[in-house]
Amino acid sequence: MFSHLFKSLIFFLSLLSVTEGAWAQHYFFIEADGQQPFYVRWSGKLISSSASGFLLVPRVEDEKIILTIGFPRNQFPEQNFELIEMNRDRGFQLKNFGEKGWGLFDRTSLAVIMPVSANSE
């Protein structure tokens, strides 16, 4: 009896861990200052923001992602960003820092993430 109960418990716990992995998807959003439209190239996809500069990316499963942010009609050069700790929902503000270029202000940590060089991918 105890052996059967123990095996059932192990089976149930293994199902929970598999199911939890399926739920471990998160999202991130980026909102641009001044309602600047932009696009994101990531994981073989091209995703455009709304006309008011807002983008929501659901179903993120990777903890670290490298994405490229670009702008319509090449208004500004494309920027590559490395985002870490993506194992939770995240929000960023896309800001123009003048000569330094565009950066992402992390709304949770209050850190600014500046672009990385194309060679660091």
C-alpha cells in the first residue's frame, strides 16, 4: 500500500514539474518615448510596434535574449540589446540618449540598458 502511494506521489510530482514548465512563459513590453514607432528583430521574427510606439511580446521562454531595435525609414541606426533575467514579466521604456544612442530603461530595476556591439551576439 505504501509503495503504491509513494509511486503515485512521485508520478503526480513529475506531472507538476512538466506542467509548470509549460506555464513558464513570460512577456515583455517596450514603450518608446514620444510615441516613436519602432520594430524588433528577435528569434527570426520581425515585430512592429503600434503607431504610438508600444510593443508587447508574449510567450518569452528564454532567460537571455538578444534583439535588434530599428526604426521606420532608417530614422536612426539599428541597435542591438542583450536582455537578461527574462524569466519573469518585464517592461522597458525606449529612450533616446542623444549622442549615446537609444537605450532601454528597465521599469523594474530602474537600470538603463545600452546597446551592445554587433560582435557580442
